[in-house]
Amino acid sequence: MALIDEGDAVRLANIFKTLSDPSRIRLISVLLDGEINVGSLAELVGISESAASHQLRTLRQMRLVSSRRQGRQIFYKLNDAHVADIFQRGLDHVRHD
Amino acid sequence: MALIDEGDAVRLANIFKTLSDPSRIRLISVLLDGEINVGSLAELVGISESAASHQLRTLRQMRLVSSRRQGRQIFYKLNDAHVADIFQRGLDHVRHD
DNA sequence: ATAAAATATGAACATATGAACATAAAAACA
DNA sequence: TGTTTTTATGTTCATATGTTCATATTTTAT
């Protein structure tokens, strides 16, 4: 392995930073089950739609999720297989061990 | 999967938060190669010893690393196989794809 | 056209965070 | 004991972050 360069370190740190908030964690945990619209997501996670929208923007900007409009709703889904992987490893770490 | 509870979400978020800083990322990347003392670590990563010590405390408090004293030096090592795993997945995500 | 529904955005606020600097503590050695 | 080396800790400061509230945007239905 050895020391990784500043650029990669910053990019890697940013990925983890995106995953470093409980609301975003819970949003992602729901998204692991598949596509879902903002309102349902907010209700399931137990945060306001505004808060959900803000956090989803963060996830979108980091390209961890993508969205599509259907009528007046917007459906989000996980965008990246790596994310599910990282998430699951982290959860293993937290839950047992 | 389904929604994870607040407690797990907070714990998981905290793990990722611990990994969300470039200095800590680079410290860990060096620690992946094995045990090493604070001074060498600081020099390799290119930060002050004080900064290294502060960041190592953060990693220690999250139990991601452990330390042992040998004479007047303190050697750190990664404490957890999960961490190396999560780190590697993240790096894969960042480097290619 | 107007109203209602769903989502996004912007501003403001409180809290958290990392960096830098100074100081303390622990161990080795004169 | 006193001094030096190595690491840890405390404090201060500037910046970043998440949430809330108010407002804007987009689509559907009347």
C-alpha cells in the first residue's frame, strides 16, 4: 500500500465525509431497498422533506445517488455499487465485532 | 436491508466521520504497512507531530488504532481488520470507476 | 388561469471541526 | 536532579455543517 497522495486522500476523505451523517446514513439504508420518492423517504427516515431534499442534494453532488422525475415526484436511487459495499462493511463493523 | 435505527446510524456515521479527513486518511494508509511511531508517521505524512498526535487521538478514541510504548516512542498500529477493508473499498471507488 | 402538491433552494442560526500554538507529561540519560 | 526527546493535551480561532423556516419552482388538476 504505502502512503497515498494528497489528491486521493482528499477524494477518499470526501467520500467518507458524505457518509458521515446519521440522516444520510438512514437515507442510504432505505435506498438500498430500491428506488423511492422524496416524500416517502423523508417520512420513513423521520426528517422533514426540506431536510431530506438538502441531504439528497449532497448525495447527488457526490454522485452517490441519482434521480428521475415521474410526474410531480422525484425518485432517487443509489448510483454506485461501491457505496452499498462500503456501507455494508461499515455496518458489519458497527454491529458485531 | 431496510431502515437502520438511529443508534446504528449514529455509530456508523461516526466511523465514517473518523475517516473523513485527508490527514487521517494518509496516516491510515501508512499504518496499513504496519506498526510505526508518531515521529516517523508525522514525517511521512508531512504534518507536525502535534497534528499527528491529535489525529491519532481521534483514531484511538474511535478504536481504529491502538498504541504501545517502547522506550520514549509510541508505536501505533491499525486495530481493526474492518478498517483496512473499508479503506480499500473506498480507495477502489476513488481510483477507478 | 388558478390552486394544490411535491420538491428544491436560500438565508440564518447553533454547533462541530481542524489547525496552530503553547504547555504538560513521560522516559532516557548526563 | 536537571535536561532533552517524544508524545499528549488544552485553548483559541476561523471555517464548515445540519437543521429550520420561508420562498421558489415544477407539475397536475380544476
